Amino acid sequence: MIITAAIRGAVALAALALLTGLAQASSDALVSTDWLADNLDREDVRVIEVSVNPGKFERGHIPGAVNFRWHTDLVDTVSRDIISRDDFEALLRDAGISDDTEVVLYGDTNNWFAAWGAWIFDIFGVDNVRLLDGGREKWEAEGRELGIRPASYAQGDITVDEADDSIRAFLPEVVEVASSDEPAAQLVDIRSAAEYEGRIIAPDGVNELSVRAGHIPGAVNVGWGNAVNEDGTFKSADELRALYAEAGVDGSEPVITYCRIGERSSHTWFALSKILGYDVKNYDGSWTEYGNSVGVPVTNLAGTVWGGQ
């Protein structure tokens, strides 16, 4: 009885620690539009816009915000890779960010690339970072102030860590998971059902394509948009937990998210890791790398084989 009671006590403490950790992850992940409006004038708060569509920032942005262009500022412009540590540190310092600065990221399309930006910040060990819940659309829908003047700040002095690849998946790892009878992680494909099934290779109007249609074997399909409410804010932690649990993703195993180029999957990475506290990697190579690779297994439910035919 004594041993049983001790075991029960240990289990209870472990469960409490897990719940506390998950609650902490959720509470630290997001800020509301009300909070941001009340804190815009704080010198230790820096607002960064990372939008998908060029020109959005220039036509109007949250006052005091700095613009990070995802396709040039946050990537290596020579190789297909994320920005280097030294370039990222310089980018943040130019934006006036220091070690004690609180960073709020936001963007268009319900924070697709703002979440991708949060993933980059996380890779380089910058912890004091949150997303504006609902992003640019919610701020605009509420009729809040927009500015057009570019902000300029004194040079910051932040020091960032070397890249931590523990939250980033690469092709060899993904192929190993896809080929294994006992995979080391769960794959979550967050694209549309039509992309997942292989009926289309990519949404209309996009330029980044692959020659194969379908999905990575073993992946479950939970569209990224299911994680948000109509106003673009994230659903509650309980709703998110139920959503992913229905697809068999409950946090008991490591997770790898992917999409087409890694931006939509970073939104799901954020929901699973920052709000729910699960162990998650984002595969930023995603379908444009996997679907163009030679010798990798592909599941195609639509019966198409090559070029969507």
C-alpha cells in the first residue's frame, strides 16, 4: 500500500507538472489586440510584421512596427535555407531589439509567416516572443490605428544562440519516418484535403510546385485553418487538444508538421508546441522538397502519379 500510494503520488505530481507546463506554454504564446494597443508605447516592446503579401506593410501597419520580409530578410538568399545566426542577430539589432526586449510578431493571412518568424526566433533561442492573436486582420477589423511612417530605433544589443535544429526536420529524418514500420514521430500534413489526397499539387496561383502529388506516407491531415476561429484567433487549448486528438495526435509522441514550403506548417507548429506544449518539429522543406525528391515513398489517394496526371 505504501509503495502504491507513493507511485500514485508521483504520477499525480507528474500530471500536475505537465498541466502546469501546458498552461504556461499557452499563456506565454499570445497577446491580444487589447494588450498590444495598451503596450505599444513601451520602450521594451518591439512589434515586427512578417506578412506573406508584398506591399502590405508599406500601405499601413501597426504604429512603430518593423517590417521583416520573409523571402529576403529571414532566409539565406543564396541557398535554400533559413537566415544564418550572424545575419539574424544583425537583423534584430537593426530593429532595436536587445536581450530584454519583448517581441510581438504579427502578419496577414492569420499569421502564416508571423508564426514562421516565431519558429525562426525559437531556433536561435530568442524566448521573449509572442504572436498577436488574430494578426493583422483582427487589428484592422477592430478599426485600430495604422501608420505609414517607417520606424527607426537605436541599435539593439541582443545576442542570439547558435541554431537549435531540435525543432527543425530535414529530408532524411522525414524519409526515415515515412519508411519505418515503427516511426519515431507522427507526421501532420496541414495542407488542404485536395493537396493531401493528390487531386492538386498546390493551391491556385502559387509558383512553388512539385512534380509529384500526394502526401508523405503515414501522415494525418489536419488543415491549418481548423486551428483558428472566424476572426483568425487561435482556438482554445482545449479545442486544439481535441482537434488533434481526433486525428491521433495527443502529444504522447514527437510530431513533425509540414505543408508546401513550411509556412502554413509553422502555424500548426506554433499551435502544437507553443499553445499545447507538444514536442514538435517543422519540416520547412515540406512538399516542394519531398515531392521533388527521387527515391522517396509517396502516398497518392487520387491515383495521380506525375505532374498531377
